[in-house]
Amino acid sequence: LALRRLRGNNKRLVNYGAFHFGLLTGFVAYWNYRIKIKKEFLLSAGLYKFAHPITNMTPWKTTYLTWYRMPAQEYLVYHQFRPYYVVGQIDYTKEILLPKARYINGKKHMGYDVINPLYCYDGGRIYMEKIAMGKDASEAIQQDRAALILHRGWIPYEMKNKKTRPWETNSHQLVKVTGVFRPAPNIHNYTKPNNPNNNEWHNLAMEDIARFWGLPNFNEMKFYYFQQVDVQHKGGSTVNNSSTVYRWPYILNPEDTVRDEHNWWCHERINKFLFYTLGSASAFSLGVFYLTW
């Protein structure tokens, strides 16, 4: 009734304001709706791939050379979010911590992503100058243990010191790590350089990490790394085949892995909330526009 009593310029201002505000909020609400639908589709597609049987992908030399030369489209079609397991030995003494903020139980916490080498196959170096000099093959080829770069999970800031994780001890036992292969981030997107001399790391620069650890296959480490994922929902990880499940490092579940891979700036719940909120505001504003027409 109050709107119908408006006359002249006041009515015109309310009419114009309601129309433009309703149009703007309606556009933003529809955009959030489309983003929500897209995220839910990508999440469903990723979880569908995670439902496949967990298969062995321990990268022996011939297998990993295939990964090294793999086109990006082949990875996206056949390997993205496919659960694999690799068998090898984790070296806990070689550890890199990358600053990372994560949401645990709905709360934001500062901490670090934990990166370690997983030694699982033989590699080596070929010295062409020795071959040119006619040296024997045993002298020209140096064989060494090669490794995958393993993303083991996330720890809070308070657990940066290794003394807070006494259960992480080296062993000669082979361990089975379940997860997915993920592509290396684009190094051109980094804004803060790493400082290997002081063991200060800010970016997941694969080749730099492999060289820092002295891996013979550093040139093959530029493209893919292995992300440990809690595919079977154990709530943590084990160390050296023990039956004890440790909470830290926090291992991403399949849903969080899909979100982390797509690097969404917000959760799909936020898009859903904005869609309903702004959609209601748009409907109310357009109703005011109709009443003041």
C-alpha cells in the first residue's frame, strides 16, 4: 500500500532502482547457479572415476617413460582421478613443507603440505662423453634409485617440527600408497621463488625439488606427481605397514581432491547460498518494480 501511494519523482526513483537492482541481483544469482551446476557436475565426474578399482601403477622405468611423454589430453581422459597404488620406500628424512591454508571441519587453518620422495624403481644417468671416448657401458651408465614425488597430505602449523611426528621413521619395508597422479602446477604462475639453499619452499616446482633431493630422474619429474588420497576412508595413514592409523598428515578424501585439482576459489555451498539469497532479492525487487509501474 505504501508503494502505491508514491507519486511523481519518488515513484519513478523507486521504480528505476528496483528494476536495476533486481536485474543485477538476478544476473549474479543466475551466474552462481550456473557455477554451482558446473561444480556439481565436475565433482560427480571425478567421484565416478574414483569409484573405479584401485590398480597398481608402480612406475617401473618403461612405464614411467610413458608418463613422461604423455599428452595432457591422454592424462585427462584415462588417468585423472583414477585411483592407483604404488609400492616403494618413503624417505622421511627428505621432507619439503609448502605453506598451505586448508579448511578442516569448516574452519580455516594455516599449515603445510608435506612432500617426500617415494623410491620405487631404478633410474640412472648416461654420460655421452664417456661413450664417445669408447668407455665400457658399465662406466658410461650410472644406475641409481629413482623416485616419485609424493604428496603425503597436510599438517597444521604446530607440527612443522619433525619432533612432533615421532612415528615417521625410515624403514626398509615396502609400503603401499593409494592415491592419484596429478599434473605439476604451472611454474609461471608462481610469485614467490623457492630458496633450496635454506630449505625454504613456497611453490611445488617439481624439477627444483627433484634436483634438491638428488633424484637421477629429475628431468622426468617436471610433469606429474603422486597425491596420497584416503580413497578407502580410513581417516588417516599408516607408517611402515603398521596397523595404527595416524591422523596427521591429514590426507585428502576424494571430494576434497577433486576440488583441490580444479582449484575453485569457493565451495559450491557458497554458490548455492548466493543463488538462493540473491534470487530472492531479485524476485522481491522485480515485485517492487511491478507495483510501482
